[in-house]
Amino acid sequence: MSGMSQPPHNRSQAPKPSARPDASMSLLTHVMDHSLDEGYAEASARREAEGTAGLPRTLKSKLALAAGLVLAAMVVTLGAAQTQVSAPVLAKERQELIGRVQVADERADGLEQDIERLRADVARRQRQALKQHGGGDQGQLATLLSGASEVRGPGLKLVVDDAKGSSAAGGGKPRENTGFSDTGRLRDRDLQRIVNGLWQAGAEAISINGQRLTALSAIRAAGDAILVDNRPLVPPYEVLAVGDKKRLGTLFQDSVDGQYLHVLQESYGIRYSLSPADEVRLPAASSLTVRTATATAEEPKKGAS
């Protein structure tokens, strides 16, 4: 048997060592095993060795809070200092503005006094001129009817006010065929109808909140304000009318416009009071500018031939 040759040894059949399952993921394995960069790890180790490791988180929070409080205190201090510096300047400007308003008011009062004085002087000269030409009574009547002079006499006092709690943005039951959202406010067209009803009832002169009405007067609206001859009025609206105090109020309430005012009260809460007066005083109209009419001299009558 010694002569028999042995079979050659097969190296390929030798058992191979088992490979790691994650051998193909060496990069990911290295990243997971060394999540901290070597430089950072070395620096951290050196700080720990020197005893200078990072501060505790609670201490860091307290330091941050303290820094925030210091910053807030600085801001408040600077704001207070700036306010103290600017306060005298603002007070001075405010005082100057108040002084300018007072001067303007005094000037306006002086101009109104001048107007009244000139108006009285013009009326006196007109009366003298009319007496010289024999037309004193007719001229005085024309002056009264045109609103150029102050008048007084018996009549009535009508006070109209908005409904309680009414405002520009209020609600309420909507009036039909109107674009106004607040029905509790008196409108310019309402005041127009009231004035027309008083004229129709026999009023000889009318004023609203001290504004004398003439044949050239206009009652309009500008936003929520009512204008009489371009002057804004505020409620309550005091309407004074000169006329027969016994019949004027009754005729007005029985008219269509008087019934219209009653409907405004019943349906929309608009308030009004009507009372006769033994004497009411109406001022003269502020301006009487005639644009078309011109005075003509009376032609002398020709004698009979």
C-alpha cells in the first residue's frame, strides 16, 4: 500500500473564514462607530483633562436669562431717558398750538363782531334811504322777507333729534328704497320735508340751529352731517318758525310732511317736540348773494297830453 500514491490535497476545499455581514457597509459602520469627529473628540478629551468641560445646562439657562434681563433694563432705561428729553419739547409744541388756536378764536370773534356792526350800519342806512324816497314800509317788508334783517314774533319751536343709541354704523329696521344702514339718524331730506311743511303751514321766517333760511338756502348732506348753506349742524336740530302760533303747529301736524315726521318717530325712534312760543328771535341770514336778479329804477309816469 505504500506504493500507492495518495490523492493530491485540494486546497480549494479548505473551509474559508466567515465574512462579517456588514463587510460591504464598511463606510456606514465607520460612521456609526465614530459618530464624533476625531478632532472634536480630541478637543473634548483635552477640555475634560484640563477641568474646563462645558457648563451645566441649568447654569447656561440662568446666564441667558440674566443677559436678557440686563438687555431689557437697558432698553427701558434708554426709552425713559429719551422720553424725559423729548417731554419738554412736546409740551412746548402743545402750548404753542393752544396759543395759536386761542388767537384764531379771538380773531374769529372779532370778525363776527365787525360783521354784526357793519350789518347794523347797513340796515340803518337802508332805512334812511327808503324813508327819503317814500318807500320805507315796502323796503322794510322786503328786507324782512328776504332774510336780510333779524326778525322776532310769535311762532313755534320744533326740536328734532336722532333716535337713542343711533350712530353712523348702527343698525335698525331699514327704510325702504334707501341706501342708509342706520335708520335712527335724521337725514337732510327729512329736514327738507320738515321745513317745506312749515312754509306750507304759513311760516313767515324759519331758522335751523341759528341759521336763517332764505329763498337761496340749501339743505344738503356731507357724509353723516347735515349742511345748511354749507355750514354743518349737529343734533338736536332746533327749528324756529315765526307765524300764527295758534294755527301754525296744527296746520303743520295735519300736513303730509307733519305726518311724515310722525312716522319717523313711530317707526324709527326719531324724537321731536313741538311747542308754541309767544316770541321767537331769528337772526339775519349770514349771506345774501344775488347772482341773477338786478334792481330796476321805477320809470316816471308820463303826464296826460
